[in-house]
Amino acid sequence: MAQRKTRKMRKGGGKSTREGGTLAQRARQRVSESTLKAAKASLARARNIGDGARRVIHPDSLGTPHISLIRAPDKPFRRSRNENLIRVASYNVHRWAGVNGRGKPNFDRAADVIADLDADVIALQEVLRPFETTYGLEEFAQELGLHVAFASNRVHRRGELGNAILSRFPITSVSVLDLFSSRIERRCALAAGVNTGSGIFGVVATHLSLVDRTRHRQVEMLLEHPQWNAGPAVLVGDMNAWRDCKASRNLEDTLHRHNNVDWPPTFPSSRPILALDRIYASGAKVVSVKAYISQAARRASDHLPVVANIRIGSGT
């Protein structure tokens, strides 16, 4: 009796399974051929997007950071301030695309802010050097009598994207440190030696990773750069240290920062709350540091510039 009940239950279960299968078949039959075609097309597009993304972020397709431009002005700017006091600035120009970054590049908007900084050395991040343009970074440096060096991180759809150094002092040496350690982000540091008239002053300009662990590795690479052992130098740029982390602690334990407890906030430019842009020194003293705030600066980029006075020589 128990065996017969078991067989009936199994038989009933089989019947339910067959009915379920029949219902599924009927459901598939009710789906129109056009719907099936649309679904298959959507899957194909998704696969193509995934394949394209993998190709874009593949390290072999990103190229190697390199010096793309270095030029001296025809009529160099003449400094009149104290030779032992150097005004250094850092500015993330956001591809010249303004606060939201979605508009067409407007070089003049940020160029006016850079000119107003009145700095001896300016480090720029997210610099877009368009493939086709009648006016850009090189021409702007010529007008201001500045020496210029530009390192390309990668190719943007509108041109080369990277870091730049503008200097009133002659650039005597330049090199690029590849900080690439992520499948998505391409980062580098542009290092230059400038002749202040009383010696060589080192400038290391960079834009660090958004990821804490990666940023910490990049800082370790930077601190091994020989520029720190060649005389007074500064590390300038967008450090992306939006909170206390190993990278920022390592920098502050190794290099000199201003006596202020807090860095001046520079991001977002419309209402700054994060101190992403910083200036550290080695073999020199950071006398003062502040964010440069103006209506033009609030519109030209999503970052405000940061400016520091650096003392070198005796008394540092």
C-alpha cells in the first residue's frame, strides 16, 4: 500500500512537471518574433560594449606617459621679487571644460585665472592639449614669458591629456615618472629642475589616484624620486586625499608642510569643502599656503587653485 501511494505521488509529480513544461512552451510561443529579435540585439550590444570597454582599459592600449612639449619663451619674464622666496601654484584645470566638465573646452577662461595667480612656478593637472587648435598652452606660455613642459598621460578624444609645468625660471631638466598601477586610471608625475639664479629648484607635479591603496603606492614611488636628494624641491598637485589616509600621512611625515593644521579646501570650486590640491616641500619651507578664490576661478574649473610661498636658501 505504501509503495502504491509513493508511485502515485511520483506519477502526480511527473504530471505537474509535464504541465509546467507545457505552460513554459506556451509562454514562449506567445512571445512575438520581433520581441525575441529585440532581446537578442540588446544582448549583442551589451557584449559589444563590454568588449569595447575591455579594449579601452587594457594597459597595452593606453600607451606610456611621455614628454610631449617643452619650450622656452622668446621673451622670458623678468622676476623682481626676493630670490629666496618662490611663489608656487597648483591648479586642476578640468580639461578647460569649466565646473561641470561637460562643455566644450574654453582655454581662455582658465588662462585668465592662471595669469592672475602671478606665480613663479605653476603645476597644472588635467591639461588638455587639443590635436587641432589655433591657440593653446604653448602660445599662452609665450605670451606670459613662461617656460613650459607638458607630459601626456593618455589620449583623450579631443587631444592629449596630462600634466604641465609653467615656470618663470629656465627649465634645465625634465623627466616623467609613470605612476600607472590601475587598469582604469592612467597617472604620472612630471618632474623638472628650474634654475632660480641661485641654484636648481625641483618641481614634481602630479595627479594621484582616487583609490586609497593605489595612491599610497604612488606616493611611495614619488618619495623614491632622485629629485628629493638634488636640492630644494616641491611636490605639487591634485593629491585626491579627500580624507586622512596612508598616502597623506606618508607625505606629511616625510616632506614639509605649512604649520596650519588644515589644508585650504579647493573642491568643489563653487563651495569648496575638500582639500585635494596641496603643496609639499623638501629642503625648503612652506611659508604660507592658501586657496585662490575669485568669481573667475569658481567658473573656470571644478577645482580652485592653491598658492604657496616657498622659502629656499638660508633660514629654511
